[in-house]
Amino acid sequence: MTDASTGKLFGTFATLVVLASGGATLAALSGGLLVPVAAVLLIAAVKARFVILDFMGLRSEKRGMRLALLSWPALFLLVAFARSVAIAFLGAA
């Protein structure tokens, strides 16, 4: 790892810390409304992308592996958003 890549990795880490704290704050203040929940899930997707591409070192790898690893968080985030929408419109069971 070079000094340049170490600095880039630290920058990515700082971005992840800011996104995590912002997402936690937004989640705490959301009150279960759909727009803040969607924003928190979008922040989670961005964080997953940073981790997969930068910390796992897949930014320069083949497209298939990146796509496969990025599709898993996308699937779970869509299911989480569908659950939030169902609860908002159908009410808690």
C-alpha cells in the first residue's frame, strides 16, 4: 500500500464515519416517516458501496464480482424499504 492509497483510504474512512453518524442522527429523528427512512437506507447503500469498492479492494477488479457484491446490500435495502412502506400504509401488526 502506497502513501497515496493510504491517504485515499483514510479519506474514505472519514467519509464513512460522517455518513454513519449522519444516518444514525437521521434515523433517531425520523419518527418512522418514509422519506427519512428512505434517506437512511440510501446512506446505507452508499456506505456499502464504499466498503465493497475501497476496503475490499474491488474498485479495479472485474465487473462481475463488484456487481454481485453490490447487489446483496441493494436487495436487503429494498426489502427493508418495502417493509417500511408496508408498515406505513397497513399499520403495525
